[in-house]
Amino acid sequence: MSVTPFRLPVIAKLRREAIEALIAKGLRVDGKRDPATPRSVTVELGVIERAEGSALVKLGNTQVMAGVKMDVGAPFRDTPDQGVLTVHAEFVPLASPLFEPGPPDENAIELARVVDRSLREVGAVDLGELVIRSGEKVWVVWVDLYILDHGGNLFDASMLAAMAALLNARIPYYEEIETGEVVVDRSKPPLGALPIRRRVVTVTVAKIGRHLAVDPDFEEESVADVRLVVALDDGGRIVGLQKSGEGAITREEARRAIALARQAAPVYFKALEEAATSSKADGS
């Protein structure tokens, strides 16, 4: 799926100045929050029946669905005692007039890599627990992200969806037969939850002129000079940073952006926890 969501048509200078003026006053375009507050967020688990795990995240007008599938495969040569985790992003054409059919472009690839790297850097999934036979057979975990509605800030919504789907994932039942082959049988109850060591979220901070704002919506993102994506784990540690945009950001601005990200992250972690608690209560 090809898309160039950040190469947008030129926004009138007056509109950009109006957005910047609002943020300077502690207001936002949507009129519902301040520069330090994310949009409303909901997380729903188990939305894809045949997936090992799944989630639907709504962040303002942005909607992202994530699905987890697992199968038995070979480990990487340099990590024979670890399972495999890979992330892919699909920009559904109906989600935005900017999305076009075709193979993933650099923006879809960047989105998948940021989510993948954020999960790997902190070891969110205990890949050592996904080994069936060392050096031969391990669980391969695919996380597929589907952008359903692009209302701005795909990074935070996608990271939430991926993390939620992994929390929802269950390891399929399998048997090792006499030939040494590993046979997966999804007709039987799963073996248990995917081993999650840490929870991770990202908080995106936009720099518009001289001002910073978390979780930019589509319009704010389109006029931003810089976008800084801060990945944090549930222990409060920074586990990744991604800067994009043609503008510059000073060390002091980066420090302030990280402080804003730390302040906003609990909103996302709370949404994950509420979804997980609700899922347990439902017995799913």
C-alpha cells in the first residue's frame, strides 16, 4: 500500500499561524484539550476471531487495527535460542484520500520499523520463551497493522494497537510427531498467553513554530516542522526516539518534548490496562 501522508498540500500560511497561536494560548484545534493532553483513546481486544491476538485502537479520529498470527519456523542464525517477531503496516486506501494502492512506501516502512524497534529494544516479548527446539524450531510472531482511518498521529495509535494485540495473543496448541515435524492444531485450546515482559507505548510530540504539542491531529501534523516520537516502557524508561520533518529541534526543545511524552504516556498505559482488565473479566 503506497502513501505519502506527510507530504501534504501546502496549508495556507494564515491557517498555520492560527494553529500556532492556539497552542501558544494552551489550546488546540479541536477545542477539547491542551498541548500536553492526548486525544481520547479506546482499546478493544479480540476483534479478529481467527487471529492469535488482535486489537482495535481509536485515538481521536484515527483508527488502527492490529492482528497477531503465529506459526512454527526457523530462528535467525545469530539468535538460535529466540523466537522471531516481525511487524508490517498496511495503509488501507479507504482510510485516507492520500493512501494509494501499491507496495508499502517509505512512510509505511518507517511506521512498521518504529513499532518493531520499540518492541525489540526493551524485549517486550520474551522471545527466549518461544523456542520449541533450539536452533531448529521456534515460534514466529507476525504483527500486522491496518490503518483504517487516518486522523493524524499514526505512530501512537499503531504502537498501542500492536502492544494490545500482543497482550491479547495466545500460543496455539502444537505437537511434535515422530518425524520431528511440529504440527499446529488450532482446533484445540491454546497453550497460554504470549510471554510479555514489558509494555511499551510511543508518545508523538509535534513542534509547530516555537511550540510543542503531544498527539497532533491530522491538521496539526500537516503544519508541524518536526515530529518527535518517544518510546517509553512501563517502567518509565526511554527505549527509542524517532525524529522526522525538515525542521530542526534544539536540545532544550527535545528535553521539553521528552518531558511532555513522559507526562502523557500514563494515558496510553491506562488504556492498555483497562482493555486487558476488561478482557479478563469477559473471559476472553
